[in-house]
Amino acid sequence: MPARDRDQDAPWHTEAVCRRDEAGLFFAPSKEPTAARLSREEAAKRVCARCPVMVECREHALLQPEPYGVWGGLTAAERRVVLARRRRRDMELKKAARPANQIAAAG
């Protein structure tokens, strides 16, 4: 069911596909070997890819921010990259807006 068609009063996570899967797929056990971690993360991302609330889940993990696990189809490392890009974009937008504000104030 698309996120926009579900009950808007229900929390987004009630529709999450991962609620029916084993949590171990989304969170790493301690000292997990790299090959096993990559395989597990890819399996978790396949679950996320078919989830109707993937975007809501991803935004939750980015806004919290969730430091561990696969959320919204992104690993913790991938979320850090997204957050860094968003911060950089926000700074660039603020810089671009500043000269326009200064010109308007002078005019």
C-alpha cells in the first residue's frame, strides 16, 4: 500500500515491511566479518526496496539520527554521507542567499 493511501493517523512504522523480518538482518552483530556484513546489508536493502514507507523510514533515520543499522535502504555510513551532503548544500544555499539579501538592504 503506498504511504499516501494508508491511515494518516497510524505511525509510519506500522506499515514497515521490516516489522515482519528478523531484526538481525538490519543490525550488525558485534565483530561481524566484512563479507558477512556486506551480504546482510544487501539483504536488508532488498527488504527496504519493497517497503511502502521507505522514504519515511529514511527521513526518520536522518533526522534522529539513527547511528546503527539499515534504515530506509541506507546503512549508517551511507546516511552520514547524505547528512554531510545536506549540510554542504544548506551552507551553499545560505551563502548564495546572503549577497541577494545584502543587495536588497542596500537598495
